[in-house]
Amino acid sequence: MKLGWRALGGVLLYFGTGIAGDLLLKHGIGQIAPFGAFTAGEAARFFAAVVTNLQVVAGVALLTFNFSMLLAVLSALDLSVVGPARALNYLFLTVGARLILGEQVPPLRWAGVLLICAGVGLILASVEETKEEAAAEPRAVESPPLLYSPTELAARIPE
């Protein structure tokens, strides 16, 4: 696995759209009266308010694009790297919530976020180590396909 410029750009776009989408979603949903009683009328009111709030709609659109970027990033990088690296969103979302949304973040929450970042750093540091280990191991033999075309299957049947 190599983290080239294209993969890095994809990862940054993935992170950026996710963070922006979450912040827009939270800001937009904060403008809507909270969900009240669990009745059909209340659900209809809340749904109508959600789908007509431009910030919520933009947040959902960004998060939809974010998911497509996740698929693109996963096609280029190992899940064991991308999955834990997604935890960096905790740092950026917490900073964004504090600076953009004005949320109060207590010191214990900051400590938790920094602990998560330290764990992500350890995982990302293992990428080079894993690459070196993989180069030292012999390559696995490619397994045959599970499905053959009728012509290929007929050619494999002994006479």
C-alpha cells in the first residue's frame, strides 16, 4: 500500500466533506424545534422542517458525497489504515464544534480526543512497518476463479 498524492487528496477530500457535512447538519438541525412527542403529526412536522432547511439538506448532500469518497479511498488504501484514520475526525469535529458552533468542550473531552489521536498516530506509524514485512514475505499463489464460463469449464473437464 502506497499513500500517493492522489490517495492523499482523496483522503483529505473524504475528511473535509465529512467534517463540513457534520457541522452543517448540526447547525441546521439546531434551527429546528426539537422532536417532541412520538406522534404522526409531530413526525410530519419535524420531517417537513428537516427537508426544508437548506443547511440540513447541504449537510446530507456533503455526507452522501463523503460516503462515495470513502468507497474511493477504500479502493486505494487498506481498511486497517482508513478505518482508524477516520478517528481523526473526532479531533477536527471537536475543534469545529468549539470554533464554529461555539460549543463548550470540557478538558476531559479534549483529553479523550488527544488519546484517540495518539492511537491513530500509532496505527499510521505501522504502515511502513507493515509494508516492509509484506516485502519480506513470499507472495501467495493466485487462486483460480470461483466461476468459469461454459467454454472454460468444458476445457477443464478431462476426457
